[in-house]
Amino acid sequence: MSIAGNVGLRDLPRICPLISRRVQSSADTTETRVVQVGPVRFGETRPVVIAGPCAVESREQTLQVARAVKAAGAEMLRGGAFKPRTSPHDFQGLGVEGLKILWEAGRETGLPIVTEVMDPRLVQIVGKYADMLQIGSRNMQNYPLLVEAGRSGKPVLLKRGMAASLCEWLGAAEYVAKEGNLEIVLCERGIKAFPAGEYSRNVLDLNVIPAVKEETFLPVIVDPSHATGVASMIEGASCAAIQYGSHGLIIEVACDDEGTAPPKCDAAQAINPATLKRIVRFVDAQTESKAMRKAHAF
Ligand code: PEP
Ligand code: MN
């Protein structure tokens, strides 16, 4: 007897043939497929560090964080203009005004930007300002949104649903791919499993990194900020993710200069620019030793 909807890894070639490593075997799918966002390349030896505020709150705050992120050596800027909040009474983001601020911060620093889109009707406008569209955890199975993001032709950062299996996550990526868009980067951001909530916000599922690499040729990065929800855990989680083979990190950062107000969203998980700098240095060191090991084959 089989249970309807009970799918496993063996079903992946049928669920997502376009992104399945087991089905596709052309030259650019034998290794990781490189996804390019401006000058930034996901899927190569050097992991990509994306950093920025949880939300775009104001022009001053965003420019300040963007400059700090650039100075710390990150390669891309993040920031939410449309925020998915648990309470409708909480700050929802600045919307299109926020997109314009982010665009300006990206222009000034030279960092490509990634920002979340929640509504299929807003894919066009978000795509006008952003270099990469983020589909958040809560919308991983918003199929009309995935289709629109696929049609936009823009690179897509597809976060894992907080309770999604690997099959469901890759099935969601297939919706984007089916529209002819293979510019997809997957992002593990923690799942709701015991003991989430007790001492961390979610459970960081590092084991999914090698599993993703086994099943698909798409690059996969890790969001240690939402996975842990605790600022003091971010550096360790970032380093562990890199050592586990992550193609990058997306990290929430807030400036802690005197007189700077704490962020309106996710303040407990915001790291300061000095911590970000240490993480970037770790990424650099790991990249160097990996390249060396490759060159000398040890
Ligand atoms: C975010 O990155 O801003 C965010 C809301 O993340 P997630 O969708 O993973 O919760
Ligand atoms: Mn956040």
C-alpha cells in the first residue's frame, strides 16, 4: 500500500527532472551550475557572502549598513522592502520606497542586491530594482509566485520552507526551472524541528547541504541568521556551513555605532560589522586552503 503524497528521494527524477543531477548530465550540470548575479558567481570554489539589514528601515540605516557590509568584504547586499511578519500590526517594510533605497545603496557600494518578493503581481517591479529575487520560507510553495519569478528570467534565491522536505523544496525550484529559468540558488534557513524555540529559533539542517549537492546541480547557501535567531551563534554556524560545503551565506547585519537605534526586525539575530568581517576572513582562508588542496591534490 502506498500513501498518497508520500514521496521520497527516489521520486526526485520524476518530480524535478529539469534540476535533477540524476536526470541531467550535460557539461554544466556535472559539477555545480554557476549562477551569476552581476559579477558575483555562486557555485564556484569561493563561497559568496551576502549581508545586510533584515529590513530596509530608512535611507540612512540602509546606506550605513551597506557601507559597513562592503568594508567587511561581503560581495552582495540583502535587505527586505516587503517583510513577511507574523503580526499584521508589525512593521511591514517600506515597499517600493524601500526598493529604491536598496537600489541606491547597491549603486553606491557596487554590491548586487537581493530582496524578497511575496506577491506575484510585484515580481516585475521588484525585478526592476533588484539583481536577484528572494522567495522566502513562507512562500516556498506559493506556486503562482514561483511561476512569475521563473518568467522574470531574474536569478532567484529560493529559501527552504520552514517545514519543507528536500523533495518539496526541489519541487518548488522545478516550478522556476519549468519557466526556462535555471538561475536558481537554494538557501537552507533552518527548519521547525525539536528543539527549535527552546534555545534557538530554528534547527539548522546542515546535513541537507550534501544531500542537495547529491540530487541537484544548483548551488546551495545557508542563512545562519534565521536558522539560529541568536547573534552569538551566527559566527559558529557560518563557519560550520562553509566547512560542510555551503556555496555561500546570507547574514543579517546591523551597525552598533553609538547612538544607532536597534533594528525594528530580528534585532536578536543581527551581528555587527566586526563579526561579519571575521566570517569573511574565515571564508577567504577556507577558499585558499581548498584551492591549495585542489592544486596539490591532497
Ligand atoms: C528574510 O531573509 O528576510 C526572511 C524573512 O527569511 P525567511 O524567509 O527564511 O524567514
Ligand atoms: Mn530577518
